[in-house]
Amino acid sequence: MKKPPAQVRCETEVAKLLRSAGHKFQDLSDLPTKTIADVQRGVAPGMRDMQLAKNLRPALLEEPITQDLLCTRAGHHQAVYSHYLNRPSGTENTVFIFCTRGRGWLELDGQAWPVEENDAFIVPPHTSHKYGSDPDDPWAPYWVHLQGKQAPAFQELITPSSAPPVIHLPHAQEVTLSLEQLIKAMSRVHTFVNVLAATGELSRLLTLIQFRMRTIEPRSRSAEENLDNTIEFMQQSISQKLTLQNLAKVANMSPNHFGALFLKRFNSTPIDYFNRLKIQRACELLTTTKLPVGEIADQLGYSDSFYFSRLFKKTIGVSPRGYR
């Protein structure tokens, strides 16, 4: 495996730091992870590292809510040229790292990736990995460690196993603010109520990350606003029949470009999204009115009530009469 230049520079600087502390070795992998961490301790300016005591974790992982998602560690430090971490056997936690500025690198299962400003990555439990700073442009990372039954599902949503592990997050300020709220929650005494609050912050953070992955870069903000305009147009036109061409015209884009951006943002094609809006409105009308199914279908632009009923059942799982 060819190491990224940033990794080579980082390992060189860390080796200097270790040798100046009196350690003798041929390769960094010769030293225990704890030895390297101990030498680096105190080097990172303004470091915060909030950890949930290991003796508290087993009981919390049996509780009905925290067994699904539990934050075990959260922290941040300012830029430092010699930040380096090597976990040959991984850790029992899912590890999330977010680079707020500068550059770094990741080595995961023998493959290497550069990490740029506003990039993030997730490392699965019990997976060999290394990561660190680029001494030429040191990163300032946030980190979150999590456990629980939902952790693998969130990991797969954010960084699917079939995709590269490093992702870019537009609108990074929102993610940073959410991370700060999580660190604040983790800094409190770890009573069950406070741990539950931290779990809530963690869930919001992971949901925000998953959503922001699908947004458009800030430099394309006008395109994102145009997508929002099409959603508003759909809501106002819920009784009409709309085509991809109609919606693309509202967004001032070609149909192909509009369809691709819409799918990235909302994880749905425009027409599927519009039909789901109609079905959600149908559910509301079935619950709050006594209108016949045929009339509801007509109000939502479906001239064929049988087609509407089939679409409703495919989306909701029961027929309109069964839902009512």
C-alpha cells in the first residue's frame, strides 16, 4: 500500500517526538498504542475528551433506550502537527471523526485516504485503523465513539460498506454546533438522565450528518433553493398531475440535472416524492373526513380510483378503506 504524503509526514514527526522522549523502535507499529498516546498527551492545545466510564456501559447497554445508541466518548482539539493514532485491532466502539479545518489522513484495513477540511469518516468496531494530522496543514478534529444496536445502521447510512469511508459534509457549521452540544452533554455528571440527554444529542447529530450528506455544496446554494421551491410547488399543486419536465422547469434546470440533484438531496425521484406527498395527504383526509375514497382520489389528481387504491396500498401497506 502506498501511503499518502500526509501520512508519511505525520509518522515522521511522531517518530521524532517519540525518540526525543527516549523510545527506541524501528517502526511505529513496534510501540503499543498507549505508549504513543502517552507521549502525545498534552501536545494538543485546548483538548477536550469526555469519556463514559467503562464500568457504566454494560448496564446502560441493557436499558431500553440507551441499548440502541450510546455515546461513550466525545471530544475535540485544535490543530496539532503530531496527532497520530494507531489501533491495530480496532476498538469496541464505532468511531466518527470530523475534520473542521486543515488536513489529515486515514488508513483503514490496509487502504489509505486523504482527509480534507469538512471531511468525515467512520471506522467500524474491531477494525484495524490508523489516522492522523498532516504536519504541513494540521487538522483540528472532533471525535465521537458510540455503541448500541443502531450504531451499525447509522454507519451504513452515512458511509455504506460499498463506498469509500471518507465523506464531505457541506454546511459544516451546523455539524460543528451539534458536536459542541454533544460534548456539552457528555461533560455533565453521567447520571442516567444526563446520559439519556447525550444519546438524544448523538441521535440528532447522526441524523443531521445523514441529511447534510445529501445537500448541495454552499457554492451551489441557488440550486438548493430551487429544489426547495419545487417541494413548495408540489405541495401547492397536490391536486394536479405533474411531470418531471414540469418540475424541472420550476427549478430552472434540465430534467436530467434536476432529477439527479433531487435524488441526491431527498433520496427519491421527484415523481415518487410527489406521489408520496399525495398519499400522505390521502391519509390525512381518510382520518379527518368522511369523504368517499373515489372523491379523495379525485381531489389528489387521480382520475382512476382503482389505480389510486393500488398506489396507496403499495405505499402504506393497506388499502384506503383498511386504513380508515
